[in-house]
Amino acid sequence: MAPTLRTPSERTCERCGRVEVWEESTGTWRLAVDESGDPQAVGSPYCIHEWDINGSFAPFEGDAAEA
Ligand SMILES: [Zn+2]
């Protein structure tokens, strides 16, 4: 496979569906928002997040999901 190691820039919780993105400027994860600034998926604040980061995640599924 490709030898290039890519730093994950997005992670999704497999339990509650929360989506966060990596913000390099602050070095922290923050809640992902769409182009209009609305949270994509807040998830549950009580969830023990299980982040799906395995290097094969898709960046975004596109705009077709929420019609
Ligand atoms: Zn969660």
C-alpha cells in the first residue's frame, strides 16, 4: 500500500455518531460543522466515544444523505 502516513483529519464515533475534525491551528479536535456552520452530528455528551479512525475512513459522504 501507499507508504505515506496520513494524519487523520476527521473522526466519527461509532456509538453516538458524533463527528469531529482535527484543527491543526489549535492542535485539538473540535465538533465538525458543515459549510453553513451547523454541527454535522453532535452525538451524546455522555457517550464514551469510540472513534472510528483506521485510515480508511471516507472524508465526507456528500450532500445526498440529508435531502
Ligand atoms: Zn460517542
